[in-house]
Amino acid sequence: MKRTVLSLLCLTISLLSVQAFDADRQLQYCAEQTQRALALLRPYQFNQEPRNILTTDTGKGWNCRPAVAEEWCSGFWPGILWMDYAYLKQGGSGKKAEAARVREAAEGYTDVLGFLAERPVFDHDLGFLVINSFLKGYEQTGDERYKRIALACADTLANLYNPKVGTLLSWPRHVTDFGGHNTIMDNMINLELLLWASENGGSRLLRDIAINHAVTTMRHHFRPDGTCYHVAIYDTLTGEFLRGKTHQGLADYSTWSRGQSWAVYGYTMMYRYTRDPLFLAFAQRVTDAYLKRLHETSDDWVPRWDMDDMRAQAPKDASTAAIVASALLDLSGFVGGFKGDYYRDAAVQMLTDLSSECYQSRERNVAFLMHSVGNHPAGSEVDASIIYADYYYIEALLKLKR
């Protein structure tokens, strides 16, 4: 009886939190910021994709980079446009013209990436490039050309799989640097392209590769407390796990926040496609580890860039909070019950903080969010607006609205 009363109380608190947070209002904010950004990008140069806005920038518009395979973030902007289009087209007749304009831009920024289906794989980020652009576009339009490109890219990505190791190689160009077959935690996200392809006309082998990668990563990429290394190094010939290390985190022993968010998102996604309880249990394990460290090290629901950087001035990483919030809105439904309510409430709290004056860009620039961190050790994109933070923010908002 006591547990029932407690569960009902917690559910009531969770529902009140959801009701207090207006996802539709924040989606309208995103739509307005997108229009401001598009105005500055006209006339469109589709082969230049938005990447970041630094604190030193005075123009307040996106800094763009060429749409090439080497630029791992090229798919995020078209993905944002497709999600904004999805929001706008449900807004009645008053939004139809605006939705049509956004769709036109989304098509242009997506189509320019079509070359990815025709060239050898550069690295694992082919998944990021295609999932966020062509799969989002296919979801909204049913365009068979988008489907064909995505299927071709899934076959290309599979060429990075090493059956001796059981994972996809992340950075072919860094094999010598790391001294072996390297797999980074970010690579969990790219598995969605393989799983989607296997369900949409591609080979069953693609699904097997994704599952093997996820299981091998479970075995070797995590510490006993559920936190992860950024990079796992394997012997290329024997497949033996050699060591875990960092590349973008503070140290080999530390919890790089965005790396842990890729684990939360990645294993939640694995369960969504496979319904294997192994992945559901592991998604909860890495999520619980993330939330524990977050509460130990942060004064709000947005983590430090690395949870072991205890300097008072350590920068926050809004992109991590956005990624985790999006994943938790899926995970909460899969888990259900008291714990599912807890995950959902945590996601709403993250979105509430991200939607505050502290983190939203508002009139300061045309991005949705400020205060993300790209590669801190390299001094790159530290305390900046970064395109993937906006992508996962609007994705989370759409999930909450639904």
C-alpha cells in the first residue's frame, strides 16, 4: 500500500512537471530561430552546412563548413530542418507557407550529401551524416531516392566491420596512432543506420553487425561503475581488447560527459530496434551511472564537459543534456512504472534547464542553445553554440510533444 501511494505521488509530481513545461512554446522558439538562421544563410549555398557559432563571433549567424565526408556534422542541419518542417506542417493553414519554405531548404541541404552513396567510407560518422538527413527526410516525405541512398550508405558503413574484433572501426586514419583497431563510444549512434537498413530491404547481416558491435562494446568499453571510456583499442589481427583511453575527455580514467550520453542514447536505440532485454537492462545501467555522476558534479541538469573536471570554471556541455533528454523520453516508455516516471521527469528537468535564459541563445545568436563543448583538449568549440546540440534539443522537444 505504501509503495502504491508513493508511486502515485511520484507520478503526480512527474505529470505536473510535464504540464508546467510547454514543449510547444519551445518548438515555436526553435521555429523562429530557424527562420532567423535561414534569412542569414540566403542565398543558400547548400554545399556549406552550419556547424557552430563561437562566443567571439559578431555576426550571430552560423559558421559553415563544406559538405564533405570528413565533416561529421553535415547531417545535423538538414535534420533540424526536417524536424522543424514536421512541427510546422501540423500547425494548420497559417503555417503551411512557412513549412513549405523550410522543406525546400531541407531538401537542398539533404540532397547535397547524396555523394556519400557513391564513395568509399571515410569513417564511422557516415551514420551520423545519413541518419540525420536522409532518414529524417524519408520519414517526412517517403521519397524512395532517400531510401536508396540510405541503404547504399549502410552497405558502405558495414565495410568497417572487423569480425575478429566484433566492432566497426571508428577512425581508419588513427589505427597507427592508437596502435590497433579503435572503436569510440560515439559509434553506437551509427548502428541505427545498419538496423534501419536491415528492416527496410537491406541484408540481415547488417543487423547482426550492429548487435555484435553493441555486445562487444558492452563487454569492454565500460568500467565497473557503468561509466565508459571514449576509445576502446583492440588488436587488429586477434581481436583482443587491449585498453581503454580517452581522446576528447579529461583523462583515460574520467567520465567524458558526451561520451556517456552516446552510451545512453545508443543502447536505448538498440532496444528500440531489437527489443532484446539485454539492451534495455544495459541502457538503464549506463543511464543510472550518468545520472549519479551528474548529481554529484553539477548544480543543475546540464553536466560539466567532463564529470571529473572539478574546476569551478569548468565549462558546461548543453549538447550532452540534449542528447540524454532525447534518449530518456524513449527509455522512460520502454521501462515504464516508477522508474520510467523517474526517467521522464529527469528528461523534462533537463529540457527545462536548457530552455532557460542561461542556455537558450535567444537574441544573442540564431542557434537554439549556447554553452556546448566540442573538443576541449584541442581547444575547439569550447563554450559555443554547436549544431548537434540544437538537433537533439528539437528532437527531444518533438518527442515530449508527442
